[in-house]
Amino acid sequence: MSTISQVAKRPSPGTPEGQGSSVAGKYLTFFLKGEEYGLEILKVQEIIGMMTITPVPRMPESMRGVINLRGKVIPVVDLRLKFGMEVAEQTDETCIIVVQAQGMEMGIVVDRVSEVLDIIADDIEDAPALGADVDTDYILGIGKAEGRVRLLLDIVKVLSTNEVVDAPTVSDSADE
Amino acid sequence: MTQRNEWILETIKLVSSEIRTLGPDEREALSDLESALDAAEAELDDRTSQLAELLGLSRQGMRALAHGAQVDFDGLADAILGGMVTAEQLLTSELDPMRATLARLACDALRSALPAAPSREAREEVGARTADVEPVAEEEMAFNLLPDDHDPELMAEFITECRDYIQKAEVALLSLETNPDDDEAVNTVFRAFHTIKGTAGFVGIDPVAKVAHHAESLLSRIRDHEIRCTGGYADLSLRSVDALKDLMQALQDALAGDVVETPEGLEDLLRLLADPEAAGITGEPSVDGDLAVPRLGDILVAEGRAGRADVEATAAGQGERLLGEALVQSGVASAGDVARALRTQKRLAADDRTAESSVRVRTDRLDRLINIVGELVIADSMVSQDAVVISGGHLDLVRKVNHTSKIVRELQDLTMSMRMVPLKATFQKMARLVRDLGQKSKKAAEFITEGEETEIDRNMVDILNDPLVHMIRNAMDHGIEPPEEREWLGKPRKGSVWLSAYYQGSNVVVEVRDDGRGLNREKIVEKALARGLIESEKGLSDSAVFTLIFEPGFSTAEQVTDISGRGVGMDVVKRAIDSLRGRIEIASAAGEGTTFKIRLPITLALTDGMLVKVGRERYIIPTLNISMSFRPAPGALFTVADRGELVMFRDDLMPIIRLHRLFHVVGAVEDPALGLLVIVDDGRNRCALLVDELLGQQQVVAKSLGGSIGKAPGISGGAILGDGRVGLILDPFAIIALAGQGGNTNERIAHLMPA
């Protein structure tokens, strides 16, 4: 296990107050299938390199399994599968972001971690309605800093909502 | 302890025991006590200590009492008594902040009692006794348990300490049940109430002090042989203990910030305690004589080893010699008989003098320690199984690694033993239960415990408590017949309930047995048919029928009593045992009684597991659930159309569950004749799990899978394996249910079998 970077959990002092400020702040950005996403830095505990994941049977496909994080057993979710994308081949840059949400630790597999970015309220737009097919509940907003567009995720909602693509249910995979 | 200190202690004890029995008009005796205290004070090494201050103040108080100064006699006497108790504690134990505070409080109480102004405690005392005057005292009684200026830490200490005493008192009271004349036990109870009263007074918890005070008065009458600790008096004492327990709980709740109400019946109890006879409570005298520990001679006579006249004669002429010695020399009894009698006497007189010195540690710290040690063990096995170490080329390294491993093992054993507690306390609670139930249901039952020194994980003790209560209730209510019926059946009038514990392999077995009616197979079958739990009783073994009583809402009791029979209970038992990863078996014979056998792992922290391979995956099956594993001969396999696969093993037919299919594992062995079948059973259902091979037995630290994944079907948790990867622990019962083999396997098989 290699710890690429350990991210300090300190609130950013320069968070502007006022409208839309609830989503402004520091974000850890990462890539999934060429698209860039952002994740509130306060929710991130650490970033670790890819390691062997023990699959847990009869779980939704996006639930890749569990890993041993220094003696703790934590579940790992593949964000690509969660969003209904195809599985990516594992590369040197594939890594697991360990997030801490609602007292639970959880790992999320992403293609590549990019940077830590301070996004001010002016650079954030509300999540657009993308039609009935796309659930935008877990999108905090869209960051447009530095001329690039990043989807800012509410990771707690992402992890607690069901699959975008239905996973095999217990009943249809029963024996025989 | 130095001789000098021992002497001081003796004096203090003497003063404590005398002061409450002396009245204001016994000046002379009071003066004697005063001079005794004076002498004790003079013997003290360190004149500046708190002890010296206490003794000094007590002596002044004693003088005031002896010379009839204008003081509130009872108040001052109580304050002195409190001082004495604290002084005793100071002398016999190490000075810690708690004792120091108590000593300071005792000094304050004494000081305020001295100059004619009655202390707070004394004032309350007066209020309680005359139950009029001071409305302030009444108001205090209105439930504001905690004083406004309480120190939470001191309170917590106080609660823990009181609970200790309460438990001791309970044990002693129970031993008084069998031997109401055990003075030592009476004293233990008395001391417990007394100390609780004293401490409660200091920390200002008036209701506790009040109950303890009145209970103490009752006990002092017992101690003085005015009344005996039997019947109503014994009940009253036990009720006081219960009330104190409730108060402790209320206190703890209050400390946690909850609003508490007066525990029910407190007023009633206080009234009863104040004047038991007025409420018609008697000791319903059973046996004559008010001997304490039976005398040696009596034991010999009772056992028929010697004649009473001979013993009396020897006793009269024993002179300086000990009676036993005299008896042997004069040939009245043989040395062996005397030795045996002495042992009996000692056993009767024994109480828990085996106090071990101990330190209280918070359980969460202990749990963390155990967790970390668990990790250390795994880390250690990762090192010792490392390719470099096992390659064999580095002898020196191997030696060092082995040495480390040995130390780690030892550390593990030690930490595990730290959270082991004997079952004794649990068993004692059950003794109390049997006694109460026996009285309620008018059935006499003897309660016999064995192996109460058997130790299990302290986290399990609390969970084990409920199932035991249910089983013993059942034994008392449904098992044991009323005395008349027993007599008619030719059984002894008094029923027996056994509770025993012992080690078996790496398990602890707890057995509850009664010699009552036994389970009624017909009635259970009838009920199960009516409730649709089974379709027919064909092919059902006795034990399979008996396990039906663990179904929720199953009760064959003809009538609901206030003890049991509402149909809840046995399913609770089953659930609790399951949560302890244990198993329960029932054996019963009509008319002879029922035995419940609970098999439990010694600790929940470690799981004994069998590591199995299925394709590329490895799973851990708890060893406790495995009855055996084998490779089936091709001829032993059957498939029944649409009913799945079966295997015949030792004339037993059971369904096969293909783990690889259930868990969607690719690359696993598909032919049972090439793989291995692991038989798991939960008492009712037997199934064979198909795996590739067994990789070995291993102790693992079970962990939850964390987060939303916590409820993975068929998986009870995870564990870190030797190579650092996570292995999943299987839950065989859930797997059986998952594979659709739930319901009654035997019955399904019965359907499948050719008629």
C-alpha cells in the first residue's frame, strides 16, 4: 500500500460568506473516463494506491469489495460503475480515495487524482436539469474555475443513492 | 500492615460496633470508648495525617457524648460512626483521591456535629425518625437525587463502589437463605449497608442514605439475634438491596443528565423497614437455635460420627486444648472424621475472603488494547510467513522472528484473559431468581450450580444473562411440578434446577437442567402443525421437534402465568445465543426433566475459523458451525428433479449448497466428487457446502465490513488474513436460508425419501 498523499483536514480559512457559499471551498478533483469531478476536501481522509480488493458476493456491481486499511476493513465503491460507465483497466494512476462521511470510512476507486482546488462561490453554478434520465441530486453544483468544467459531487449522496444502473438483485441470482 | 496499625484498626472497629448500640445514659461505656480512641490516636505514626485529624475529631465527639454535652446524640454518634468507617478505610487501603475526599467530608461532618449544631446528616436523621418538623428534610426527599454541587467523578466512583457493596450484600443474603445463622454473612450485609449509608451521607445522596440506614437498623437487629434472617425479614433485606440497586441506576441516569423519578415503592419500603412488625412481617421461625457457624461438635453429631453426650463431656473437659484435638485424644471421634467436620465447618463459614487486588480499567480502553493486540498477531504472522523468512536462508532472522512470535502469543493470551470474567456473578443472579420464582409459584426448588469459576468474555456475560433468565423461568414455571404432583409421581417434593458451566475444547458449555416434567413432544408437534411450522411429524427426530420451541411466539403452556408462558422467551434465547455465535441443544425425557446445553466460544474477539478456497476466493467458516467435512463418493450424490442436489453421508441425507454458485465465483471446482463438502448445521438444518479445498484452521479477529456493506447476505464479517488481504467470514445459517433451504430440512428430505 502506498500513500500518495495525505490530505490535511483543515477548513479553508478564506471561505467567502453569502449566497452559494455553502458549496464554495476546497475540492479534490479527479478524473473518471476523461471527465473531471470534484469532491469536498473535508470529506477526504487520504488517498491510497490501488490494492487487492476482496469481492463481497451478492452486492451491487459497483461495490467492488473490501480492503484492509491498516487493520480496518472498509468497503470500496467503483465510481465508474456507480455512474454506469464501463470498467476501466487498472493503471498506475488508478487509486482509492478514502472518504469519511457520516462517521463511516469508505473507499472510492477513481481513474486518476488531479489537484486540490479552491473554488469560489462566483465560479459555481447550480446543477442543471439534465432530463429525467439523469439524477442530479448528488451534484452540489458545477465549478467553472480555470476555464474547465468540473462536476462537484455530494459524495454522501452519491454513496447512499442506489445504482444508476440496476445491479443484480438477490432474488434473480439465487441458486439453481 | 504493622502491628501497631492493626491494633488501631481493632480499636476503630470496636468503636464502630459499639457506638450505635450505646445510648446517652451509658456514660461509662462511652468514656471507655473515648479513652480507647485516645490511645489509638497516640499510637499513630503520623500526627498530621487525615487519619489523625479524624481520630482527634472523633475523640472529641466521643467526649461530648460521654459527658452529656448539649448535643444531638444520634447525629453526633452517626458522624463519629462515619468517621470510624472512613478511618477504617484509610487504614486498610491506599490513600486515593476518593478516600481523601471522603475523609475530608467525614471531618467536616464531625466538626459540624460537634458544637451542638446538628450536622446535615444528623438533621436528616432526625427528620427521618420523627417524620415531622423540618419541612426542609421533606423537600430533600422530593426527588432531586443529585446535590447541586456534586462532583461527577466522585459520584461515578461512589456508584461503582456502592454497586460492589450491594453485590456483596446480595451474595451474603443468599447464603443466609441456606444458613440464616451465619453471623459472618450477617455482618457482611450489615457492613455493606453501613458503608453505603456513610458514603451516601457524605456525598449528599439522601434517599440512598435513608434506605441504607433503615436496612442497617434491620440488620443490626438480626446481628444482635433479636430476629433471624428468615422469611419476611430476609425478603425485606433483599428488597432493600433491590431498592439500592434501583437508586444506583437512577443516580447514574441522573448523572447522565436524565430526569429521574423516585423508584417505585421506595416510600413503602422505608415504612416497612421502619417498623416491619407493624406491617405483619415476621421471620416465620423455622428451626430453633440461634447458633452462628455450626459448632464442630454439632457437625460430628449430625453426621453420626460421635454421640452428643460424649462430645459434651469432652468439650467440658477440653481445657486449653482445641475441641478437635480433645475429641481425637479422648477417642470420641477419629482424626479423619474431625478433619472432615472441620472442613465442613470451614466451608459453611467461608465467605469471599479471596479478594484479589485489582485495578479498574475502562472497558473501551481494554477493547482497544485487545483489538490492537489482535492486529499485532496478524502483523506478526505476516512477518513470519514472509517469503524471505520462510526461504530458510536466514537462520538468525528466523530465530529472531520466532522469538518475537512467542512474545506476541503470550501477550495475546494475557490480553484475552484480561476481559475474561468468571460466571459466578451471573450464576448468583440466577440463584436469586430461582428463590423469588419459587416463592411466587409456590414451588420449592433447589438450585445447584457447578463450575461458576468458568470464565468467559465479559462482553458476553451480559448477553448471556437474558437467555439464562428465560430458561430458568421456564424450568421453574413449566418444568418443575407443584410439590403435591411431584409427591404423587414419586419424586422428591423439592425440585432441582442445575446450572453448570465447563470448558470443552475451545468452547464454554453452559447447561441448564431441571428434573421436572420434560418437554411434551406431542404437544409441540400439535402446536407446530397448528401454526403451520411443519407439515407432518414424519421423520422428525426428538431434537428436531424440541428445537421448534425456539420459533417466535411458540408456547405450549396451557396457561399464562405472570412468570412465563406468553410465548415470548425461547426465541429470545435462540437469538441471544446466535448473536454470541453459540449453539443450543435440547435434550428432554418426559417425566425426567429437560437439559438445555449452550455451547459458546470463549471470546467474541477471536473466531476459530476454517479457511476454505472457492475458485480464487477464500472464505472463513466458523469452526463452531462445522460438524465435519468429507469428499463424497460419486455414488453418494443424488439429484432430485427441481429439488436440488443431495448427498448421502452415513445414512444421513442432506442438501448440497454450491458456494461458488451462490456467490458467483468463477473457476471453482464444480464436481462435488472432486471438491470437498463441509457439513454445517444449526441444530435443525444440516447442509453440505461445496468448496474446493480446506486451507487450514486459523484464529481470526472478526470485524464488521463497515458502512452500508454491513448487511452482506451470507457474510457475518471480515478478517485480515495472514497475507494482509481481507477474508470474508461466512454465516452458515444465513447461507442455508439464502440457498432457499430454510424451513425444515429434515422434513423436506422426508418428502423426498421413497416411502
